[in-house]
Amino acid sequence: MSSLSISSPKPFIPVLAPLSEALKPFAEPMLRIATGLLLVPHGAQKLFGWFGGYGVAATGQFFVSKLGLPASLALVAGIIEFFGGLLLAAGLLTRPVAALVTGMMAIAVIQVHLAAGFFWTSGGFEYPLFWAVAALSFVVRGGGRYSLDSLIGREF
């Protein structure tokens, strides 16, 4: 049997290679932190009425009347987005939280956005699908080296 050796491609701009190598360990934590923190305001809208949101009761009514979903999902979605977003950003309980985010976004894609087509500017599924895939990557990979999971030496 022969062994296959795969070498890294040479950079188009060699002078940037040291910067790229220095920042490479932070690429995944940046995505995890951004994914988590970008969920938090959406949860705050649903739970607390912050950032132009309406709070749990009004969001629940919207879920029932406009989306055909149970009102209780407003609370569940708000908790996953707000508290789950904070936990994901911190890298604590990363895999289970990311699984909840993935599931919630899958429901959003199928139940809410699919009928509107692809583009998010028309209410389509592009945006929640992206966040579902981003969260799914953390279900698979975990919180990584720069996470609270890693710091405490435990992860699911």
C-alpha cells in the first residue's frame, strides 16, 4: 500500500501566512462565540420584550395566530436563544446546547420559513438554515480548546 501525503496549499499572499497561522486556533472559537451571542438578542425579544420584542405572552400569541405553533414554543425558543446562546458563547454544555439550537432552527426552517423560499430578505429559510448548520458543527466538534467545557475537562 502506498501512503498518500497531502500538503497544505501555498498562500497566494505569502506575507499573510504568519498572521493566518497565528489566528487559526481562534477561528472556531470566534464562530462559536458569534453564533451564541447573535442568538441572545432574539431570545431577549421573546422572553423580555427587549430590542423591539414583545415578550413571552405576545410572542406566544403570534406563534399561535400567525405560525400555527403552540404558544409554549415562544418560551422554549426564548430560553434556547437567550440562555443557550450565552452557554454556547461560553462553550459550556456546548454539544447539548448546540443540539437544542440545531433542532429549534430546523423547526423554524420547516414550520415557518420554507414556504417563503430561500432568501431571508423575503422571510425565507436561508438565515435559520445557516444558524442550524453552524450549531450542528458544534454538536459534532464540541466547544473546543477555548471553551469552559475544556477548562473544566468535561463535555458531553
